[in-house]
Amino acid sequence: MLTLTDAPARVRLSEPVYRPFEVTVARIRRLGPSFLRFTFTGDDLEHFGTECLDQRIKVVVPVDGMPMCDLFGADGGADWYATWRALPDAERNPLRTYTARAVRPELREVDVDFVCHGDTGPATRWATTAQPGDSLLLVGPNALCDTSAGVGIEWRPGDARTLLLAGDETAVPAISGILGSLDDSATGHVFLEVPYADDIQHVTAPAGVTVTWLPRNDLPHGERLTEAVRHWAAGHPPLHGAFGLYAWLAGEAGTVKALRRFLVREAGVDRSQVAFMGYWRAGRPEN
Ligand SMILES: Cc1cc2nc3c(=O)[nH]c(=O)nc-3n(C[C@H](O)[C@H](O)[C@H](O)COP(=O)(O)OP(=O)(O)OC[C@H]3O[C@@H](n4cnc5c(N)ncnc54)[C@H](O)[C@@H]3O)c2cc1C
């Protein structure tokens, strides 16, 4: 017989693919001048299900003077997005998209790496002032849902034999996760543009995958990344058909769009073999 004390705190009639998780900041580690690694902990994180890779998640960002909104509602968080949208402006915390850098369900921990880009948005503002013990919500894949595997993951190289990954600092967590998943036979090239040389991180990659870090210092955003990809493509003609290339591009939307256009229109890469994601847009907040 089910007693009240046995009953789960939140009852969902069906398990959604993504759902909110209540978390607390356990640790904050500086990875470089532009990166902070947050380790979140929460009782429920044993059900946070992902293979990592470029797994997208949502951070419900705390704002000074505003209580953290309740996304669980009457349905236990099953339709968390409708609940969030229905909130009055003054009670709706900003939602921002991030990558699950590492997940340790057995320890009930999730790591998220935040790029600190000044005081221009709620997420970067929160990240640079947050303290261990702060509470917030993450919205992530629900391991209790049978169909959550692979949802929110764009990395689909199929049986491509050569890989090209290019991204700016916001894509470093995703690319690091992808690199960690590759088997020893993988070959290709990775370009990562970061603000400063001290932002370069140690990443694990198979011997056949070359990782090139591109600190931009005072150069315009995207310039070094674009130049590096163009230079790489010039050394690998032709980039179509039998070559079996899969390209994954992420970062500032304008740069990513231009890189994708270059690969498809000028370098001849099959458009179905290019995954491209605008992770942020210069001059515009996420929503
Ligand atoms: C699938 C996906 C995964 C992502 N993963 C990560 C991740 O793991 N780590 C991470 O740090 N970011 C990640 N991002 C990017 C992140 O969502 C954006 O940078 C987001 O805009 C940050 O929110 P904010 O509140 O700080 O700024 P917003 O309020 O969204 O924007 C405020 C201003 O800051 C500018 N801005 C936003 N981001 C940057 C930036 N990085 N550099 C310079 N200016 C910026 C905007 O153009 C705008 O003018 C990811 C995005 C997507 C779509």
C-alpha cells in the first residue's frame, strides 16, 4: 500500500522529455579569465539523463530581488515551458541555454561551464556574482522518460570518417564533451576561438584529431575562426562525396552562418553533412 510518506513529492502523470530540476551551487571553479565551471547538486539529479556531447539544457537564471519561479506547477513540471510563459513578467526568471559539460548521476552532480562576457546579460551577471549554496532551476533531459535519449543533441556524425569542429568560447563545453566521446579511430580537426591564451583548456582527443586553439585577444570576434577554417579547407580539396566529412559549427550566429555558407557554397561540402548552431547573436539577448 502506498502511504503519504512513500509518495513522490511531485506527481507527474507522464514523464516529459525535459523537466525542471531543483539544484544548488556546490562548487565554482575558474577555468580561465573567461570561464567559470559550476558544479550543481540536487537530490533529483540522479534522474538527469544525458550522454553529454553537445546536450543543450536551460538555466533558469536567478535575478537579485526576484524569488526563483516555480516551474513545477500542478503537473509536477511536465509542461514547464507553458508554466514559465504564463508567469507575469515580474515573476518570470530569464531562461538561458547552456551545455551539460559533465553529469555524475551517482553523485547527483551536473557541471556547466559559463562564459563570462561582462555585465551585459542576466546569465553572465549571475555567474560572476554567484556563491556556493545559491539555488536555481536547471531544465534538462529526464532519464525517467523512455524517449529522452538523444533529444537536444545535434552531434550526429553518422559514419563520417573526417570531422571538422569549429566554435567560439560558448562552444568549448560542447566540443570538449564531443571530443571525449570519440573513439581512437576518429580523424579530423578542431578549431576553438577563445578570448585569451589563458582560456585554453586541456582537452582529451584521439591522436588523429588535431585541436587548434585560437586566442583572439584584440581581434574582432570570429575573425581567427573564419580564417582558420578557410585555410584548413584550402588544404583539403575537394570537400565532398567520398571524403566523408562531417562538420559541426557553433558560436556567434553571424560567424556560424558565414562559415556554413562558405563550407557549402565555396568548399562544396554536402549541406546535410554540416550541423550549425547559432549559440548567441551579437547585440541581441537570447530572448
Ligand atoms: C545549444 C546552446 C548551448 C550553449 N552552451 C553554452 C555553454 O555551455 N556556455 C556558455 O557560456 N554559453 C553557452 N551558450 C550561449 C549562451 O546561451 C549565450 O551566450 C547567452 O546569450 C548568455 O546569456 P546572457 O544572459 O549572459 O546574455 P543575453 O541576455 O542573452 O545577451 C546580452 C548581451 O550579451 C551578448 N552576448 C551573449 N553571449 C555572449 C558571449 N558569449 N560573448 C559576448 N557577448 C555575448 C548578446 O549579444 C547581448 O548583446 C549556448 C547556447 C546554445 C543555443
